[in-house]
Amino acid sequence: MTVSVLVVDDEALLRTAFTSLIEAEEDLRVVGEAADGKQAVGLAARLAPDVVLMDVRMPVMDGIEATRLITGTGTASAPRVLILTTFDLDEYVFEALRAGASGFALKSRPLDELLNAIRVVAEGEALLAPSITRRLIAHFSRASRLPPERRRDLEQLTEREREVLSLLARGLSNTELAETLHVSLPTVKTHVSRILTKLGARDRTQLVVFAYEAGLVPAP
């Protein structure tokens, strides 16, 4: 399977560099480039890429609003968004995660990490393995609280589902959840699937953001 990627960055040199890097991989293919968020939204709708590699700070429309529009269709086929940033504790990146991004990658990290991040996001997994992602969410969620309608969503969860959500937000994998809760892996997957449905979330990243804002996980 070849993963199609839309590269979005306002710096032409970086777009060219990322495109060349991605095109050199047998399982990745660049289907388009955009210089701002508005272009990205239009191209994402027309080209239907698997992953949008999205810079967060851009003219015309920033990566936050572009992410919200691209992921806000509510369909499972909507592209996954991977945010690009220069430093980890970035409030813009946190807002992009809240808007529907599946994770972020640092421009300063080795390029093979970026390629791996694209593959992880394309497979439908949230890019939560790096501890900096949870640290980012924990840091900025302190000043953010759930609106009343999202509180009602929280009330739909059973006590067991809240426990699963709390542990998931601490970074536990499905296997670790099964071991901690002394249940089977299929049971864990069922719990996570029901939580995603009840909260209207696309992936684990949105669940982690929700859990911190709801106070299910104390921010450090």
C-alpha cells in the first residue's frame, strides 16, 4: 500500500526538501504541495490524500483552522493531519491537536522520524508514543476546560470507560491496558472503540486531550 501525502508549508525550500525526502520512499508518494492553509483545504478536498503534513504557522490561513476544516467532515476517510513544528511546547500545536490533528513532528528531529510519523498516522494510529506529545497536552490543557456540551458527552461514559480513558491518557497501549485491567485485548479494543464513538473522537490523540481537559488525568 502506498501512502499519499499532501505537503503544506509556506517556505518553498522546506516543501521541496520534504517532498524529495518522501518521494524517495517506496511506500510514500507526494500528491500535492500547498503554501498556506487555504490552499491545503482545497487540495485536500480535491486530492484526498491519506496524510496532510501541515505546518502550523502560515499566512492566509494557519494550520489550526486548516486542520479543523480538513478533519471536520466527520468521515472516516478524511485525511489524517500531522503537524510540523519547530519546538515542542507550542500552544499552536496544542490547538491543532484539539482541532483534529493526529500528532506532530519536530522539524529539528532526524528525517527518518518524520517518515515513521507519516506511516504511523496513515495507519490510523495517534502519534502518542513520544512523551513530549503528552507533555504538550498536559501543559496547555491546564488553562482549557470542557464546554458544557462536552461535559454531557463525558456523562455518557460508564465508570469502566472512564477508567480506560484515564489510563489511555497516561500513555498506556492496548496491551498495557489489558494487563492493567486484567481483561482480554479484544475487550480493551471494544472499550476504546465505544469511547471514541461516544465522544465523537477520531483517534487516541483527541481522547487524551479530552481526558486532560475533563480533569480525568491531573496535569503535572
